Amino acid sequence: MNPNPDSLPPPAAHPGAVDAGSQALAEALRSSFAVVRFVMVILVAVFLGSGFFIVGPEEKGIKLRFGKPVGEGDRALLGPGLHWSFPYPIDEVIRVPITELQSLRSTVGWYAVTPEQELAGTEPDAPPGTPLNPAVDSYVLTADGNIAHSRATLHYRFDDPLRCVFGFTGGTNGDFTLAGVSNAVLNTLNNALLQAAAQFTVDQMLTRDVVGFQEAVRRHFVQLAQARNLGITVEQCEVQSRPPRQLKQAFDDVINAGLRRSKVLNDAISTANQVTNRASSEAAARVNGALAARTRYVETVGAEAKRFEDLQTQFARNPDLYIQQRLVETMSRVLTNVQEKIHLPERADGRPRELRLLLNREPVTPKTQPASP
Amino acid sequence: MKRNSLTVAIGALLILIFALLLFVFQVRQSEVAVVTTFGDPKRNIDAPGPYLKWPWPIQRVYKFDQRIQTFEDKFTEGLTADNNNLLTMVYVGWRIVDAKTFFPKFAGGSVPAAERMLEGLLSNAKGAVVGRYDLSAFVNADPEQLKFDEIEREIQAMVEAQLRTNDCGIKIEFLGIKKLGLPESVTQTVFERMTSERQVLVSRLQNEGEAQAEKIRATANRQAAEMLAAAEAEATRIRGQGEARAAELLPVFEKNAALANFELRLQAIEQSLKERSTLIFDERTPPFDLFQGYLTNRNSK
């Protein structure tokens, strides 16, 4: 396969001394050499040309030189396009499907739900009194030994793609995918969810400290991910929790009781406001009344005093006449107002008359008087 | 001669490539390998790079994926130290570190065989560790008493110890509890307890609300009473002021007490006889005293 060109007789070395036979042989050899040379050039060209490769969209290429990736971190990743490497066995190219942002949802802690129910947002029926079958419905145990459903959705990106690709395997066939690291992330997420739930009571998880619980899941996950060097960064971690469906009524009752409580409180507050408002207006009215009364009283007394001073001068002129005059004047005014006036003339003998009165304030309906004869 | 030397160079290159393909093999970053000579595992390779070997059938290379693979055991029931039934599921991240040990141990380096062995080790370790802890070590609001991490570490340590004694060429990278559960019949009891807890909460909310509302109303009533009392006091003070000011005018009346007295009495008469009154009088009452002297009874007098 490997002819040595040096051992060949130099062609046309002795012109004139060549016979026709050897010339024909040389001719044949030369043409076959040309073919061999051509084939060799093609082989080398094919060998070098086989180094070209294309990286498709939504995947990255990694060049391995003698088994080790060329470049560090993100620079080891070749983007979509045409690239060249030395052919095997020097270089080797592996392609990894990588998308920017990854999402995962924990697989423990939630009741069994079909994709249709998930889309419709409904939940499978579970009448009160049915136990939870651990083979079907999953749940988490809370710090107070209760049962709750909870699931975490994690959004993350690959921070160290080389670690992700060369650190974890997805199957037994030695593929280069991110399925392996995703599996490790998923298990770690489940683990973190359990750990966090083990520290929170069912009330904290569901109502009182929802955000705290979410933070705890995230914290546990980040801790574990770092310890295990998963090579990812967490973008977001959402946690959803529910009471067991069997106890929906009981949990709703608590919520309703809370609502009723705030209603009772609001009613009390509005009543209180009414009472204090009424009292304050009443108080203002009393003070104002007193002010008015004071003014009126002082004015009246002042006017009286003034009038008295005027009267005094009249009185001083002739007291008797004044008294008589005033008395009569007053009596006449009074008598016009008096409803019944009874004049009791003095008896001739000067003894007082006896008078009998039927005291009845209510006016007696006058009876039709019989015609007096 | 020039063209010939080029041919030689190309030929040499082709030989070189052929030899490379025959005598050299690569181990990737993701792999460990073992080289067997006539079937006997001799060389262990645990770093990536190019390596030399004799061509088949003298030497053969077996490569293994050395990356971490995750394996989880079954969801099994075990008794805790305080006799609670607890279902646990553990996952483990393991990898092959020593191909030379791993290869002969599991019929040609079969990963499923290794997983079967791991499963056995895991369930032993899990059972032993779970039995040493109370249920309250698995779930507890008090971080001091919660031993979740410790339990995981202990299971891992136990599995690692067993792997070391067995010498399998496997390393455990991480281990954790993936799922916890209670037996189906126990969930019913838990639900009953939770229901009664809810009822306690409901009644507490009710009573608390009513008590608080009562307090709010009582406070308001007290405030109202205070306001009114203060206003009353103020009103009295104001009226007192008025009386004091009026009293300043009294000396005017004192100047002529007889007249003042007379005027007061007149006023009193006028006030008292204002409405619906009956007046009985004789001739001595002015102005009817006029009747006395001049009219009817003149003679009798």
C-alpha cells in the first residue's frame, strides 16, 4: 500500500538506451503512481475536511481534545454555525441541547392530578373521610405532624455548563445531555421541599407565612445545590400549597370565621364611631347652650337693672301713687288672661263667705243645659 | 525529487494516522476506563487524555461513564424509634470512580447490577437509621429538635461504609430523602386531628372577635360619657360665670329694696296667673276695691 518512490528507477535517465519494454513498464508505473498519489491527496483532504462540523440551533458544541474540553466555562461552548476541529482521534465534538431557561416542577407533595384537570384548574374529588393512598397521592408532612400538599416550581439556568454536562449522566449509554443534571436538580428540589415543610406548621405554610415557606424552600435548595455543585443558578422558585382536599370544608370554616371576625370588628368600630360622634356633638350643644344661656341671663339682668334704675326715679317721686298705679296696671293685664273670675262680694255682716269648689283641672264637657223656666 | 518527497510525507502521515487509530485510545472527561490484557483488568485510567494500548486481541479497553447518576429506592415503610410507621424514599447520586474495581465486580461493569446492589444497601441503611429516630426528628418546628439533615447524613455514612467494605469502586456524591409519608390508615387519624384543630381555631376566632368588638364598644361608650361629663362641667362653669356677672348688678337693686321687692311680686303674680287660672276675689282686691265703697254695699257699710 505504501510504495516507496525512491526505489523506482529514475524515469528517462538514459535516453536512447531504453528498450520499448522497460519504457512501457515505466509508463504503467508512472500512471499508477499518479493514481496512488491522487488517492493519497484525497485521503488527506477527506481526513482534514472531516474536521468541519455544524452546530445546529438550540444546541451547543463542545470540542474535546484528547478527551478534555477545549476552553473554560462558557468559552468551551460553540454556538450554532460551522466549526472546524482536528479529526478523531485528536479532537472529538459533542453536541448538547441547551436552552436558556429551564423549568422544573417538584414531583412530590401534590395529589395525583391528570393533565386535563391541571389545565382546567380543577382538582380530583376527595370526599371527607377518605384516606390518602401514599401510592397515588403525594403530600408533605408539616412540622406539627400534619398533612399538606405543596409543590415548587423552579426556574434555573446552567451556570457552569461543563459541570452540568461532564458531572451528571442521564442514562447508561454515555450520551451528552442535560437530562442527568435535570434529574439531580429535580431530586434536590423535592428534597428541599421536604426539608422546608418539616420546619413549618400547616398554618404557617398555608396562610400565615406563605412567603417565608417559599423562601425556605429556595434557601434549602440553593444550599443543597451548592454543596452538590450542580452548576446551576436559581432564577425563581415558586411554591404553591394547599390543605388536603378532604379537609377543605374545615379549612374554609376557619377562613369564614376570620371574615366574620373582621365583620364583627368593623361593626363594632362603626358603632363606636357613631357613639363618640354623637357624644361630641351633644357635648358641643351643651356648651353652646350654656354659652347662650349665660349671654341671655346676663343681658336680661342687665336690662332689668337698667329698667329698675328708671323706675326708681318714678318711685321716688311718689311711692304710693306709683305702687297703686303699677298694681292696677298689672292686675288689669293679669285679669284679661285669667280664664274664670269669680267675684265674691263681702257679706253684709262682714263675716267671710263660705265657698265650695270642685277642683278639676280638666275642662268638663258642658252638658246641654236644660232650659231654665 | 521534490514531488517524490511530498508523496513520502503524505504517505508517512497516512501511516501515522493508521497507527494512531490502532494503538491510541482516548478517555473523555466523562469517563473512566480499564484496560484488560487477555481479559485480565490491568490498567486503571481515571483521567481524561490519550493513552496507548496494544491492538485487539491483546488488549481491550472498557470505558465507563463516571458522571453522577441519580438513583432512587422504593417508597418503603419503616418503624421509627417511637413506633410510628413512616414511609420514606431516598435518592442517591453515585458515580463510578474506579473502573478496575468496578468492572469485575458487576458482571462486565453492568450499571443495573450496581443499582440492584445499591438498592439493597440503601434499604438496610434506611431501615437502621429511621429506627433510631423519633418521628419528631423528621418533622419539627423547633430547629434544635429537627434532625432531618442528620438523618440524611447518617444514612449516607452507613451506605458509604458498606461500600468501602465491599470495595466496589463506587462513590456516593449525595443522598437525600425524597419523599416522606404515613400509611394510608394513619392519614385518616391525622385528618381527624387536623379537623379538630380547625374547629378550635374557628371558635377562637369567633370569641376573640366578639371580645374585641365588645372592648371597642365599651371604650367608645366610656369616651362618650367622658366627653359629656366634660361638656357638662364646662356648661356649669359658663353658667356660673353668667351668674357671677349678674351678681355684679345686684347692688343696683339693693339701692331700693322696697321697690325691688314690689316689682318682683308683681312679676310673680303675672307669671303665675298667665294661663288657665281661676281667680276668686272680693272687694278688697284692687282694682275691685272700687266696688266696695261706691256701689252695692255702700249702705251696709
